[in-house]
Amino acid sequence: MTANEAYAELIRRSKELGVLNSCAAVLNWDHQTYMPPKGGPLRGEQMAFLASLAHQKFTDPKVGELLAAVEGSELVRDPEADAAANVRELRRAYDRATKIPQSLVEELARVTTQAQQVWEQAKKKNDYASFRPMLERVVELKRQEADAVGYKDHRYNALIEEYEPGTTVAELKALFAGLTAELAPLVKKIVSSPKKPDIGLLAREFPVDRQKVFAEAAAVAIGFDFGAGRLDTTAHPFCSGFGPGDCRITTRYNPRFFNEAFFGVLHETGHAMYEQNLPAEHFGTPLGVACSFGIHESQSRLWENQVGRGRPFWDHFFPRLQQTFPSALADVSRDTFYFAINDVKPSLIRVEADEATYNLHIALRFELELALLSGDLTTADLPGAWNERFEALFGLKVPDDSYGCLQDIHWSFGGIGYFPTYTLGNLYAAQLMDAARRDLVGLDDEFGRGDFGRLKDWLGRHIYRHGQRFRAGELCRRATGAALSPKPFLSYLSEKFGGVYGVC
């Protein structure tokens, strides 16, 4: 078999797996949206079967033979060529997958499907005790996965590799230590400012049906294609990209808090626009997959915060918002509203946190995940450890576990190692937006007119179209001209909130 023939067969198999994985993604979306509660046990078996089948197909020794036949050939001589990128990433994934027993893959799929259902009810009822056995099992399975894959220094390194290849615990510890040191005094200055926004205006009556219409209109305006997607409700907002022509986002509505659904929709729309604009011809191969979770999060945070919480955005949308909610906002000015949606104060819930305090939420989860995985913290002691550390970071007492360690879905689906990508996403978002503003003169004026096309096109050229052709660090360097740095993010926070609060 020639290298060309081997590569063609490798891509055929990869695309076949892409279709199989998209079937599992549809079942997972249904599981979190419309599946009846009693469907959980069967869904767990369905997910276990599909995960096992995908693992079996991908770890077929023939895949290793095909990779070996292409590696070292002329096809991969240029490291930026399609074949080189696909082979590099398929090799990385293959080597990882072949180390994980099929039985562990099946059990993880089965347990995490059940754990998500248990978590949802435990959160509603503030009943950590009912969720704890499932969490214990998930943590143990993730330890087994890390041990099977192998790691240096810390099990966590094996798990974060799945989300952000090349990132290490040592790097993340340094990153969070530096960010926390910079953010703590900034937050302190902001909170001590005599200027305070009227956040009560966000807790007026905002009928859910009108929220949905307004949120959908904003999603369309920034670039979401409803001909290739939809918006539904769920317990914890997420985005599911099944492949070309089908990407779905979810949110949760609160009739007495405007921010919850609207900014959730902008966030998930950022994810979805990435998925909808990946090169369709490469679906099922690494070139048709997002670069990394950190880069994916950069897209959601960019549209939610850099754009959606910016003044130019509301120059255009605030008059429409007043028309949609006249009884709630008739007496509110644009500037008053802008200040309210950019309120900074320590808060209990991560997904509702402001831009200045958000990364402290991630730092907390990173610390606890390290301790859980190493065995330094037991699941029995998790609520107490959460509450103690949360009070130290935020100065707030956690009233119950629903507002504490039960608030996120991630541990129930086995996403240990996922949380740091949110902070990486914030940093990438600030650096990308900084570069876009340098390249695109007059961008904010366009936002004020409701025109977001040039920014979307810029992201398409620099992020969307590349898939996994480059690793995250290299993609950032090419798009912005510099390696990832927290400086653009910290400068952005200081400038924005210094202006709003008059403190920096």
C-alpha cells in the first residue's frame, strides 16, 4: 500500500468515526434537553455501546499501521499541510486511546450518563449526599484513565491533555497564582468604589417568551445560522456541534434576572459560530475539529464579554431592548443599563460571575480538582473544602451546596481538567480582540450599527478555518503576533472597569 492509499484509508476511517461520534452527541444533547427522566438507564447503555464501538474502531491495530505508512512520507513533509496536521493529531489521539482499556471507556460512558441525571436532581434538592457516590465513582474512573494513559508529575497532566494539549499543572499553577495576585487588588479597588450600579433593574419582570425572541435576534445578528442550528432550554447551558448543518445551543431562563439567559445565549453562540464555520469538507478529521477547548472558550468569552458587554453593542441593541421590555426598562438609560450589566462584586455562581472575578472561580475548581485526583481531598470533605476556600477567595459564606460544589455539571460528565480552559479562553479572547481591533479600524463603530460581519470574517480567517492545523499556542501567535500573555486581559479589565468605576 502506498502512502497515498494509506492516507486515503486513514481519512475514510476517521470520517466514519466522526459520524459515529456525532450520533453519540445527538443522544447526549437529547439526554440534557428532552429525554424523559426514566430513560436514563437505557441512555447509559446506549452511550456505553457507542463509546465502546468508537473506541474499538479507532484502536484497531490497522489504524496504527496506516499511520506508520504515512509518517515519514512526502505527504507529511510540510508540517502545515493537510495530511501532516491530520496525521499528527490522529497519532496523538491513537496513542492515547490505545492505552485506555475498552472496559474503562464503556464504564465511563455508562457512569457519567447516570451521574448527570443524579447531579441534576441533587442540585435541585440541595442533596449532595445523593450525588456523592456517583462523584466518587467518576473520580476513581478518571484516576484509572490517567494511570492508563500515563503522566509525568501529576495525574492531572494526563487529563488536561485531552482538553488543552501540551498544558501542564506547573504552568497552570503559575498562571493562576499570577492572575490571582493581579485580580485581587483590582477587585478590591472596584468593590470599594463609591460608584455603584443599579443592579435592581436587571431583576425586574422580563417575560421568558420575550427574552427568547430578543436573544435569538442577537444571536442571528452576530452570526449564528438558525438554518443550521437551534436554541433550547436545559439545566446547564451548553453547545453541541454534531457536524455540518447541525449545531445546537441551550440556555436557561429566569424571568426575574435578564443576564442569566441573554449572556448565556451569547456565550453559547460564540461556541456555535466556531462549530458552524469549521471547514465542512474536513468533517470527521482533525482539520474539521476545533483547535482546543481553550480556543473554543475564547470564542464564547469574546462574544459574550468583549463584544456583548461592550458599550458599542448596546448603542445598537439597547433601544430594541427597551421596545421588547417597555415596562421594565422605560425609565432606564443606556448608560445606567451598561453599568448594571458590568457590575463587579464577588458572587456565588460561576456562570453569573463578572469578568473581574470569574477567574477566581476557576482557580478554586482547579485547586479542588488537583486535590480530588491526588487523593488529598475526599468526596466526603469536598463541600467543606469548597466552602472554606470560597470564603477565603471571595469573602462570602456559601449558603448551601446548590450554590457551592453542586453548581456545575462538569464533574458529573467526567470533565476533570476542563475548568482551566475557561481561564485560558478569557486570556485568548482578550488577546484576539486586541489584535482584531488593531487590524480592523472602526470596528466599534460597526458594532454600534449592529454590524458584526468583519469581526466574524476575521475570526474565520484566523481561527475557524484552521481546525487543528496548529496547536493553540501557535494559532494564537499567528493570529495576534505574540505568545499568549495575561497582559491584554488585565489591561482590558483595568481600562474598562477603571472607566466604569473611576478607580484605575
